Amino acid sequence: MESKTIAALLFIVVIVGINFVMYGIVRGFMNSGQKSRSMWETLSKSLAPNVKNKDEEFQELRKKIEELEKNGKG
């Protein structure tokens, strides 16, 4: 009984892992415009968050907060 449970959980983990990898591959190929990049580079870049865009969004938010503070005090 216990070995069947372990086998079932292992099967589920393997299926989830394969789905995650396939999602990353497809997302990477859809986002990449360059064919020269390797599959692993494309996969790693597609799974990594885009830090530059997040920084730009936070910078815009900071500017908006500063404008609101200036307008509220003036």
C-alpha cells in the first residue's frame, strides 16, 4: 500500500516537472526573436523575471507619488 502511494506521488511530481519544462521552452521560443541562442539560454531567460521592466515600473510609480505629494502640499 505504501509503495503504491509513493509511486503515485513520484508519478505526479514527474508529470508536473515535465509540464513546467515544456511551458518554459514554449514561452522562450515564443518570446525569442533570435535563432542563434541555444535552447538552454532561451529557457533560462524566459523563466527569469524581467528586472529592468520592474525597475522602470517602480520608477514611474515613485515619480507619480512625488507628483501627488507636491500637488497635495501646494
